[in-house]
Amino acid sequence: MSIQDTIADEWALRRLVYLYARGMDRNEPDVLRDIFTEDAIIESAVAVQTGIDEILGVPAMLAKMFASTMHTVHNQTVEIGEEGAHGETYGVAYQLKKPRDGKQERLDWGIRYQDKFVRAGSQWRFARRRLIVEWTQTVPVEMLATGRR
């Protein structure tokens, strides 16, 4: 594999993570359909979504739980092989709670995803995402009048 092929694959895998964040945060299940395999799995310490149909329901679930979410992507390492790829991505999930008693709070998670990727034709897809929450914090926030969907 040439260095150009390696760089192209690494970028494609990173782009998957960006699209995942967007699909979850903007409640865009069609984005998720394009980046997961039909039999993909997302697992965490509290839940497992098995198959694309369950995964497509996650953005709506987040929308019911929170006023909004913002997944940020930090460093990513991947190992690419003949049969697929695996890697780990760090980030922070900012989750704006629904207002209570006139107060607004945000629940932040320091997260890592351990991923398994497969190539479907010329496109990479997630086969498995394992969410690990390293830390949490709840902070008060002040809402601005701009920037909302």
C-alpha cells in the first residue's frame, strides 16, 4: 500500500467519525445509514444497539433526552489491514440538558470510541463502536440567542 493510499484511508476513517458526530447531533439518521454496516453494533456500559435499525433510533433518543448535543472529535489512531481496520478516537460529548427551574446545565463526557471498520466496495463503514466514558462533569451554562438549529 502506498503512502497516498494510507493517507486516503486514514482520512476516510476520520471522516466517518465526523459524520457520526453530525448524524447524532443533528438527528440525521440517513447520515448514519451511510456510515454503518447493516449488522453494526454500538455498545456502551449501559446499552447496546445491534443492527442498523436500532442505531438509526439513537439520534431521536438523544433529542428526547437533551436540548442538544455536540460531539467533538479529537485524536484518532487507526491500524489498517487487509481485512479492515480498527482504531480509537478520543473526544468530548457536550450534552445540553433541558432547562429546569430557569437554569441551564450541560453534561460533558470525556469519551473514547474503540472502532472496528470494514471496507464496503470503495467506502469504509463502521462495523462496531465501543463507547468508553472516562469522566463526566455537569456545569451551568448561559444560553445565547444565536447559534441554535
